[in-house]
Amino acid sequence: MNRRGYFISLEGPDGAGKTTQQEILAQAVRSLGLTVTCTREPGGTALGDAVRTILLNPAYRNMTILSEVFLYAAARAQGYREIIGPALQRGEVVISDRYLDSSLAYQAYAGGADENFVLGVNLKAIEQRLPDRTFLLDLPPQDGLARRAACHRDRMELKPLEFHRRVREGFLLLATRFPERITVVDAALPEDEVADFIWRQCRPDLQSLTDSTSL
Ligand code: TYD
């Protein structure tokens, strides 16, 4: 591996169980003796968390799609510079709960923003560092949203079901376009089966990272 560290992102609809899988995976990676940094988007830094409260606040229901693209990208740029980049530089394993594929699925595919523009802005934000592996926890949107109490839905979750259907389509399309990076996981399976599947997929790469760091 010529790049430093190892970078995993978890993607999928709201309520797919990404946060739980992040915790389980982090524990498994640590059991190999590797150092793990977990982060989430939008957020993870003070600035990112502040941007997150704007993005998810239902009061901003008239937010334009372009504002949305820039705000997610701003949180991402900060997260890359403050957390992800340095952790990879130290040779750590980074696990991010969402990353740039979310912007491609939510803002471009479902939200109608120009895809090349969204990609360009975000590649700049992440200094061109795509994840080594991405797991797409796929779930019908109504199942994911049902896991969230209706009265606690944020600005994104309050978008119509049709929007969330397009998000899912967008994610699946990305998986067919980048099959070497993105692996689709059936998030309707029991939690431990999802975790086992993810672990089986990335263990060999992580094992070789252990071997190379112990040289
Ligand atoms: P969050 O509560 O983190 O959702 P989840 O727990 O399901 O991951 O809220 C993040 C919301 O922001 C979620 O609805 C997805 C959306 N989002 C985008 O639209 N674009 C992005 O680039 C990112 C990172 C998230």
C-alpha cells in the first residue's frame, strides 16, 4: 500500500445502523493492534458540529441546494484537515460515518445539484483523498426512517419519501460505478451479520497494514 494509513467510510440512508457498525468495526480493528480514529460527517470538529446544527435545523427549510453543497463541503474540509488527514499521516485506521458519497447521493443525485460540481468541490475539500473502502449499508428508506421517531426528524429526514428513494438509487448507482471501492451490504440483516460481513471484507487489508507497520 503506497498511501499512509487506511481509510474506511460507512454510507447509507438515515437509520441504516452506520454508527453501531462503526463502533463494532473500530473494536475489531483495535483487536489487531492498530490505532483507530472514528469521525462522522457532518461534524467531528467544532466548526463541523456548528455547521451540522445549521444543516439539520428544520427552521432552514428554504436552504438552497447550493448552500447545502457548500455547507457539507465546508464541514468536510475542516474534518479532513483537522482529523482525517493527520490520522492517516500517523498511519492510523480512520472510520468515517458518512463521507463524500453522501454529498453525491443526497445533494447531486437526489437534490439535483450538478454532479461534477459536487464532486469537484468535495475532492478539493478532502485534498483528493478518497476512502480505501466504502461500505454502503443499503436499506429501503421507509425502513430507515421508521427507526427514527417522527417527532425527532431533522431537516434532511423531513424531506419527502421520494427524495429518500432517490438517495438510495444514487448510492446504489455509485456502487456500480466504483465497484472496487464501494461494497453494498444488506443493512436489513441482523447487526452481527452485517458486522461479520464488513469485517471479512476489510480484514485482509488491515492485516497487511499490521504486517507492514511491524516491519
Ligand atoms: P445524521 O444524523 O448524521 O444522519 P445519520 O445518523 O443517518 O447518518 O445526519 C446527517 C444528515 O445529513 C443525513 O440526513 C444525511 C445528510 N447528509 C447529506 O445530505 N450530505 C452529506 O454530504 C452528508 C455527510 C450528510
